[in-house]
Amino acid sequence: MRTRPLKVALLGCGVVGSEVARIMTTHADDLAARIGAPVELAGVAVRRPSKVREGVDPALVTTDATALVKRGDIDVVVEVIGGIEPARALITTAFEHGASVVSANKALLAQDGAALHALAEEQGRDLYYEAAVAGAIPLIRPLRESLAGDKVNRVLGIVNGTTNFILDKMDSTGAGYQEALDEATALGYAEADPTADVEGFDAAAKAAILAGIAFHTRVRLDDVYREGMTEVTAADFASAKAMGCTIKLLAICERAADGGSVTARVHPAMIPLSHPLASVRGAYNAVFVESDAAGQLMFYGPGAGGAPTASAVLGDLVAVCRNKLSGATGPGDSAYTQLPVSPMGEVVTRYHISLDVADKPGVLAQVATVFAEHGVSIDTVRQQGRQDGGGDASLVVVTHRASDASLSGTVEALRNLDTVRGVASIMRVEGE
Ligand code: NDP
Ligand code: HSE
């Protein structure tokens, strides 16, 4: 074994970074044996240097992250600051000064992954990011390496721990949205700005990364259709239950049937209780990958939190250190198919629509006509008179598969009917 250590700069020592530092210290001997050389924490960049950080030598702590990555003797930079800047500039500087990079930063990778990969390749460095998608779950490497000989057609799953935690609490305990979000934040699951979680940006970034790797193409955050989960209500959960379903925030990436394009979307959806994703609780994540030869694979595990995420970071650190020692780099970016990303209107799925309607003769026929005129076939209809004596009823329509564009046209036309007082909710139905 080489005795000269490989030097690691840790950028960020928060929820994830503090666990990375802890495992590097407590597992130092095993890591050295697995890599073939010791790894030394050479510096830790943070914002607040005076904060006490258990197990971290205060002499290593700096607020000058740029100087740290420019030192020239750093072998690997671990970026767990998050956000776009200064993370992007620091990673770029790290590559230019001889270091490979391990990052958990899905926001940055979904926005600028192509440029960062290109620079890494040009400079002969590694860019690894297993922790950026689905926390501890090995998913990037299986997609990029184990399935490199297969053809992936669909990736569907729960990829945000915070929102799964909130939806699970709302469903199973009747907890309020804010109360559940506060708990997820205290547990270290949420992003620095939890809007990224609850409005679906975090899951959309992960969907972009997954779609890019799965379909060997370029998908950016802006290409992903996104709806958050802030408008999911207790009434939606009651409707889902009535259908034998629950509600999850799903990320779905699909190759078109003709193979000529892809779609990527994130939105809340009803899924049957019998579907394996329905039993994914708390901050766990689960992702189905469907491919030509392998069929259906399911990846499941903790999707957020300091220690689980650090596990993925450390796995990448070991891989990158091994590459350094052998003078090689791992597999790079593969976007050779250059498939276009189709708009959401072309996505085909089923819908659950809840309408407030006048409770009088002919209304059901009027509503059914609007669906028919837009080519959307109805599967089931359930009407319930309201108890407030206002002469209105609640009408729940579940459709067969239709395009999102047809459904949007239907809903617009329904809103124009005098007898439709309002569209209470529209939710996609997946996993059947
Ligand atoms: P935290 O907010 O807990 O930690 C961020 C760290 O970065 C802090 O130590 C902070 O310093 C430091 N920092 C912030 N700005 C700067 C700066 N300008 N220069 C130097 N240091 C800076 O975030 P997390 O650990 O939760 O997340 C880090 C990354 O990991 C993000 O990209 C996130 O998306 C990703 N991730 C997080 C997961 C989780 O469950 N938390 C799971 C998977 C990925 P200080 O301590 O002084 O404030
Ligand atoms: N905020 C993210 C989540 C962290 O809740 O899933 C893991 O990427």
C-alpha cells in the first residue's frame, strides 16, 4: 500500500459534509485498505468558521474555499455546499488545479452538468455524483455502468425524501403540511431552501440527471415538467383512498414508443395501494428502471439525511481515489443519442378530476359530452350530493389514458360550462 496519503478537500460541513468528515475519520483504516493508500482530510471550507464541528480539527477549517481548491496538492474535492455559485466556480477551479470532484449537488448538475463533464474530460479528471440522486441508493452507477449494455425505456420513482416524508405524514397521521415540513427540515432532509423540495425543483433536477444518464442524452432542469405538492389536500387523500390509492410525488422519465424522443416530468400522482411505491414511507426513496433486456428493476433505500448521503459520497470518494492511483478516470458523460425532450402535452396517462357541479338533470351528460369532444374516454364517474343544501354536487371522473394536451383542453372547456362551479382538483393516476 502507498504510504503517501491522497489529499481531500471538503467543501461544506453541514448535514452531509459533517457525516463525510466523520466517516473519513472513523473508517480511515478500512478506506485506506480499500483504496490502496491513506486518505487525508486536508482542509474543510465553511461559511461560519467559529461553529463547533465535532470531530473536525479546527486547524483544517477555512472560509477561503477558493484558496483551498487552488492549493495544487489536493487530489479530490468533495463539494457538499449545494446551490449554483460558488459551487460551480469551485468545481471548475478544482479541475483546473489537478483535482477530481465528488459532488452531491443535483441543482448544479441538472443545470450545468454538460459543461462540467466537458471540463472534467478536457482536464482528465473525474466527476462523480452518486449522492446527487436518491441519497444512499446506488442508482447513478448502475444506470451508467451496469446497464450500459441494455436499453432503458423508463425510470419512475420517488426521488425526494422531504416530500415523501410530508405526504406520508399527511396520509398516515393526518398531520398538517407545515408541521410535517418542519419535522423533515429538523431531520436534515430538506434543502437549504425547502421550496426546492416542496415545489418539485429538487425532484426535477434529479429527473433531469436520471433521464440524461438512462437515455444517453442531454436533459436539463428546464426540460422537466414540474408541479410541486403544496396543493395536495386532505380531500385529495380522501379521494385517493376511495379509489384504493395513495398520493406520491413522482419523477417519471420515458422514452417515446417510437424511440425518437423522451419526456421527463415531476408531479403528485395517485398510485394504487398495491403498487410497491405506495409502501415507500418516510424519507425513503424508490426508483423503478425498465429496460429491454433486464425488465423491471427496483432500487430502494434512504433518500435523504446526513449519514445515508455520506455513504454515497464515500463510495464515490473510494472510486475516484482508486482511479487516481491507477492514473485513469472513470466513465464520463454519454449523451450521444441527442434525443429531443417532448413537451408535457404529449405525455399520455390517466387522470382523476374532481368537479363541483350543479346538482340538476342533464349535468352529467353535459360533462360527459365535453370529455367526448376532446377525445378523452371516461373510465368511472362518482357523484355525491353535497350536505350543505346548496344544490351542488361533487363529481369525480377518472379517465382512461389520454394525452395531457387533450386533458388540458377538456378542463378548459369544463370551466366554461355554467353548470360546473369549479374544478376542485386534477391529479394524474400512475402505476396501474
Ligand atoms: P447544509 O446547508 O447542511 O450544509 C452546507 C454547508 O456548506 C455548510 O457547512 C455551510 O457552511 C457550507 N457553505 C455554504 N456556503 C458556503 C460558501 N460560500 N463557502 C464555503 N462553505 C459554504 O447542506 P446539506 O449538507 O444538507 O447539503 C449539501 C449538498 O448535498 C447540497 O447540494 C444538497 O442538495 C446535497 N444533498 C443533501 C442531502 C440531505 O439529505 N441533506 C441528500 C442528498 C444531497 P456553514 O456550516 O458554516 O453554514
Ligand atoms: N432535500 C432532498 C430530499 C435531499 O429531501 O430528497 C436528498 O437529495
